[in-house]
Amino acid sequence: MDFRSDNVTGAAPEILKALVEAASGTVSSYGEDPITARVEEKLKAIFECDLAAFPVATGTAANSLSLSLLSPAWGAVFCHEGAHIAVDECGAPEFFTGGAKLIDLPGADGKLTASQLVELIPGSLGVVHHAQPAAISLTQATEAGTCYRPDEVAAIGELARRHGLRLHMDGARFANALAFLNATPAEMTWRAGVDILSFGATKNGALAAEAVVIFDKTLVREFGFRRKRAGHLFSKMRFLSAQLDAYLSGDLWLKHARHANAMARRLADGLASVPGVSLAHPVEANEVFADLPETAIRGLEADGFRCYRWLGEDKQRLRLVTAFNTRPADVEAFIASARRHAAKANERVA
């Protein structure tokens, strides 16, 4: 009964089966194999455009290598203060860009807005003493479990184009956002001005597979060299690609995301009915942020539930993450446990 993260889950059977099938026979190495080519063709169909796709093993690699294309060493990359690139990647974006500065900004429910950014861009453009505005990075779905609407992305994309900036999207949970929004992948990305998408699969049923999806193909040749130099050009690339190939087959990726989102919605609805419990953010993907009485949190832990205290070990906000294989029975058990222990807390107060 582990709600700590969608990273703690196993792998989807369909993806494991694809890996077994890819292990037989011989194919060309370093991405010159038919599976890798097939993944790119599937992504072209999904996003309704010509594009280039490069499999990598981690989200940190996808984000950092993407940003290395979009910002010079003296550039500034605007992102939310809670973004993965700002909080959880150990300086990798700065390292791979050669020193670009991350400008991390506050924003309600994990989101940036065009009206907020317009006050900062172009800012110090042309001033040799300051980092130069180069790119904006958005997270979809956000680290608060919310989703940018296509018109919100488009407003930021228009601002970026007006001032010559590039737009990156961290889509570690892109499938969850797509499952929530009434939009197409194209409307959520390149039609709204996104230049590069870090397309995630690991959190949604893969073992270790992401893809850097480049919509502006003028950036393609340079990316190949950057990926190789960074040590992310796998010789047996077919094993990354086989995961993505299975993930994108028969809408498996959306099926998994819809299930994870539904489990989060049920969890949120159940907790919202518990006295003394409140939700910190709208629940739009597969993450729930809930404030609970300390007694209830300790009771949940004693009952065997695992989850993160989001703001620190002394705080009472839990981050609960559902996944492609979250069991409805575990969600119901969590709600029942929270209700039982919250009632005890209320009795003590009374």
C-alpha cells in the first residue's frame, strides 16, 4: 500500500513482453534498429507532425539535454520554483548547458503564467552583466498535480516567440495530463509553441524509458552529438525503444494514465469527505496533496501505508501518487484508515 510515488511501481506486463521479444536475434546498434525507427513514426502520428525522437533512460537526461539545446552557457531558463529541473536534478541542467542560470519563480498550483513572465522578459536582454533570457520550461503535469491548459501554454509560447526564447516542456507525466485535458497532443505542444518535449514513460509503466521529442528539426543534428557526449547513446538502443514501442501501442500509455488519474480522483474525493482533511491543490492528474491531522498521519503509517510528507518530516501535508497498477482496494483502505484515525483526533479535541 505504497503511495509515495509512481516511481516505486513495477513494469507493465506488455512492456516486459516487448523486452523479451527484443532480446532475440540481432539488430543494428546505437539506434539504427527498426524498433527505434518505429517509435519515431508512432510519435509522428500521435503528434500529427514531422519530428525527431531520441530515446534516453532518465527524465533528468531528457530535461538536461533538451535545455542544453535551448540555452547557451550564459543564458537564463525560467521555470517554476517547484519544477523538477530546479529541485530534483542535482544541478544537471546547469551542468549540461555549461552553466545556464535557472530562474525559479513562484506560481499558484505549480504553474507559471504569461502575465507573470511578461514582467521579466526580455528584462536584461543585451546587458552583458546579466544572464540572457533564453528559454522557458513548463512541467506537464506540474509538480502540484495540476495541468496547463493548451491556451495557457500557447500564451507562454507566444511570449517566448515574441522575444526570441525557446520553450521546453517536461512531460514526465505527459500522459496523465493528456488523459485529463480535452485536447490533442499537438494542441498541448508544438501548436502552442513548444520546441522540445521530454516525453515520459517510466512513471507510467516502463522500466526506464523517456524520449526527447524535438519539434524544431533544426536542433536535431546537434542533439545527436550532445546525447553521445553525455553517455546516453545506448549501444543496445532497442531495449529502450522496445519499452516505448509497447507503451505507444494500442493506446496502452493512455489506458495506464486514465487508470492512475481515476485512482487519484477517487482518493481525493474520499479524503475530501473526511473531517479535518483538506486538499492543497486541484487534483487533475495522478497526484493528491492533502493536509491531515498528525494523529491521522501516524495512524496511516501504523496501518502500513507509505507516503511522503511533502513539506518536511515535521509537516502534515502528504503527497499521494497513484499509478498504472494502483489497486482500487488500496485506495478504499487508505480512505477508511484516514477517516478512522481522523475521527479519533476529533474525539480527543472534543
